[in-house]
Amino acid sequence: MTENHLTLESLRALPLPMPDEGSKDQRGTVLVLGGSVEVPGAALLAGVAALRAGAGRLRIATVQSVAKSMALAVPEARVIGLAETEEGEIDPAQAEERVSALAERSEAVLVGPGLSAGKAADALCFSVLPGQPSTSFVLDAGALCGLAARSEAVLTCGGRAVITPHAGEMAQLLGIDRDAVEADPLAAALRAADLVGCVVIMKGAKTWIVSPAGERWLYDGGGVGLATSGSGDALSGILAGLLARGAEAMTAALWGVFLHGEAGRRLADRVGPVGFLAREIAGEVPAILHEAGPQRSP
């Protein structure tokens, strides 16, 4: 299958939904499930990015001990404090029922930012999958590594999910060496898309976006400055925001990668090629969307 190069011109054939009413309900609700005592900021970065991408409403479910601080840092969000383990992680045994109920009332659910990979993260992830037919998912960071063992849960989403691994996470997902992923990232992405039946964003200096049907896009913009702590959380939040607005998974993935990369390019021009912060990425997104031109009605 032919590879496509991701540019603004190619994206204009895939316009994003833009509601013709002013209600925030028309732009959907994002639930960000993540964060820990040691990494509370990942969920914050993702949540703010979701709003900057146009989501109408934001909920952040995170550990109880940082919930109050999170609510003050993101006054636009409803913040839900969840029981936590002695290690400062979300306790799935006590949180699953509440998390599942929140997910059912959300158009897009992002699981993973700030979660440590392991049984707890896996349990939280699978407590929300496959969800309602109207709910889409972004699975990132700590939610990724256990997917292979329970791929059926992702397959049952019916193409409503996007995963965002870097090379190390992809190696764990596929059970292969990281060197093998880095040697042929496209092959790894195609294999993962077939395994879990969802859109795969294979992050790297060049980013591959592939669908379960084998459609493949290459994006080589953005620049080295995007390789910074928290950048992936901003990307996953942008994706969730676009999904909440009603974009299909592949359309959200393509626009999300482009918006993230273009934000990096603009920051590199203004601040410098390296040294800008992940928290600055989301702030660039509204202007990029505005300059991209009119969007379609849902």
C-alpha cells in the first residue's frame, strides 16, 4: 500500500467536525485517567491540551492526594480524586467502578499519562474498554504495555481507539527488542495495528500513523525540540480533544500529529530549536486550527 505524506494540504481533505451551536456539549467531554503522586503533571498537560484542541468539557481522574492541587491548576476541569496505593498510584481495586461510570458519560477517554506500566494500569485500562459505542479512546504511556495480553478488549472497540507508543513501549507491546522497532518502525506499527485493531501512532523523529486496514501516513516535521519530557502527554491530550469533537480515529490521529508537530515548529522558531517546554505546546494549537481554515459541521 502506498504511503502518504502528512501535510496541511492533505489534511484539508479530512476536515474536523465543528459544531454549529455554541453549547459545550456539542464539542464533547474528555476524561483523562492518569497521574500519580510522583508524576501528577502528565494528566494536567494532557487535560489542558484536550481543551486547547476544542473539547467542550474536561474531567481528570487522578490520585486523591493531588486532586485539590490539580483542580486549582486546571480550574476549567472537574477533578475526581481516586483512592491510591501506598506507592502513590491509582488503586484499581477501589477505583474501577467509579472510573467506569465516568467513562460511560464521556465522548473520549484518555488512559495512561502518569501511570506506571503494570497490573494496576492494566486493570484501570480494561475497566473502561470497550465502553459505549459513542466513546473513543486514546491509550498512552502506562496503558500500553499490557495490551497484547488482552488484545480482545481493544479489538472490541471497533476501531474507536488510538494508541501512541514510542519505540520502547512498542517493543514491550510486541514482545520484541527495541532495536528491531527502531530498525523498521513502520513494520512494527503495522503489526501492532493488526494485533489490537486500532489506529497506531508510532512516535519518533519521523512519525508513522497507520490503520488496521494498512493505511499508512508519514510525518517528518516538528523538530528535535519535541523530544522533551511531557511532549507525549500533550499529543495524547490533543488526540482526545479531537475525538471528543466527533472526529473519527484516523482523522483525529492525523490532525493530532500535525498539530503537535506544527506547534513544535512554531515554538522552535520563536523560542529556539530546543529548550521549549511541553506545557507550551497546547497553547499553539488554537491558532493553528484557526489558520487551517473552516471545519465541517458534524
